[in-house]
Amino acid sequence: MQPFTIFAEGKSDTKFIADYLKTIFGLDPGNVAFVPLGSWSGYKTEGKPTAAIRQAHDSGKRIILIADADNNFEDRQKEVLSDFDRFKIPVALFLFPNHQQPGNLEDLLTDIAVRRDLMACFFEYEKCVAQYRKKLGHARIYAYLDMLLSDRPKQEREKLLKAEHRDYTIEQHWNLHHHALQSFKTFLSSLLSLPSAGE
């Protein structure tokens, strides 16, 4: 398997991907090179690839870029692939939530959340405040975890609520085998030639 580096938007994306690789493919996250970009366009600066992208490519590593589709999947995909074509750097791209539709990691997390009763509460709240036209995906996931972790000691709870410390392997909270993740699983398994854990 060719060495690779995974570039993702932020800490929450990186932690989710690491936990997913560990759970589904049995891959030790400590053996995977992750580079958080800070934003979906963090792979470029003034029309050129960032030093981390260039360095990974020049050292023979496969570039894997995982970002949010946000408001328009087709436009985001076209822009990223066009940029890398101009850079003359091959890239394997996946856009959350499913590499087909607009959305982001928080939309995917909403889909795979185990406690649907809690999610229903948040959806009702979001209907009430819809007139303010503020996207609440981040707040929804934070509130979901805050409720589920309410019985933990304060210091532990505060740590687990932070994006870089969230534990997506807790089966009572998240279903990493959910069908909403099938396209992501297919992307990773074909790209990295990894069998699912237990196969």
C-alpha cells in the first residue's frame, strides 16, 4: 500500500476519521498521518498548494483530502479537482456527508447518532428558531453529546465535548456501521486496499 497523508478540515473531522479507521478497518490512528487544514480551502494559499500538500506529494505519499461539500457538492468537487489538476498533484477526494449531496460532517453525525429521541428534540428546537437562519449543526452535535455525557464528572465531560477528544467509538452514541457511511467506507477500502475489521 502506498504511504498516504489524510488532509481534513479540522480537529473534529480528523478525530472522526481516526475513530472510523480504527473501528471499521482496525487501523491504528497513531500510524496514520493526519493534517488538519483549518478550513475546506486550507489546502491552498494564493492559488498554490500549501507546503504540507507539496511536501507529502514530493515525498511520494498519496494525498487524501476529506472536506465538507457545504452548500453545493458539484461546485465544491469541481473547484477542488480543478485546483489539484492545476497543481499537477493527484488527489483522492471525499466530500462529507456522502460525496453526493450538499452538507457537512455534522449532517453525517446527525444521521449516525444512535439516540434518535434526542435528535428529535433538537430538530423541534431548530424549527422554533428557523426564522434566525443560523445553521445549528455544530451546536446540535455539542448539545447531543452534552446530554449523553451528563453523568460523567465535569472535567471528563468537558474534555470529551471538545472536538479533538470526542469518542466516536462509543456504540451507545454513534453507529459507525450506519448505511449513511457506506460511500465513505467504499472510498477508503478501495483507496487503501483495507478489509473491514473482522473480515
